[in-house]
Amino acid sequence: MESEQWLRIRAWTEPAEMPPRGGGEIIVEAEIPTGCYIESHEPSAEVLLPTILVLDSQEGLFIGPVRYPEPIERSLEWNEGALSLYEGKIKFSVPIEVHAEAVEGKKKIKGRITYQGCTSTICLMPGSQEFTVEFEVV
């Protein structure tokens, strides 16, 4: 099992259209394969790679700090003690504000999720997947 394109990622904004001086949220949904996990953004051991969501900056926009999903605590065969993990379908949210002088039109923000995927018996090499969020300034 390889980690490349391991997650199914969808990304959108709410609302889909924002005026100058308006705002909303970027929502990033990641679906983790059944029976698998990724480390949370605050893993329980220093040797484990945290899940990190990064969005590229763009002129005319303020992109706020990432709000990470609530992790689960679970013990797996290969580790003593509980781990801080994500499983199933998870959502990240990021506040976004459109500057007053932002130019109208379609906008694209590139982002990526860096993570370490695990099964109940092993962890994969760290992976990273890119995605694009599109919305319109009206």
C-alpha cells in the first residue's frame, strides 16, 4: 500500500461567491480509506508525523488559521498506548476574508495536506496531496 493519492480530497468555499469585504470559510474534506488512519495534527508521539493542511496565500485575500477536526484516541497493534488519529471522513475549515480592493472574478487557491497513513499493523511513508479550491469574488 502506497500513500500517494491515498486520501480522497474535496475542497470548496462557503459561500461559493464572496464580495469585497466579505468572507466565509474554505472547507477541505478528506476521506481516509476504510480500516486506515492518519495521525492527527497533534500526534501523541514525537516520532509520528502530524497531519498539516497548508493553503497558498493569494493577493487580495486573508486566509486564517486552520481549524483541525477533533481526533480520536485509539490503540493500534504496533504501538503501546493510545494514538491521536483521524479516521473516515474528516473536515478542516479555514476562515477567509476578501480585501476591499480585491479584483472581481474567479479565484483559485492551491493547498496540500501532508500526513502519515497507518493501518492497524503498520504506518506508511509520509505522503502529501495537493488540491485546489475555487470560488468567485463578485
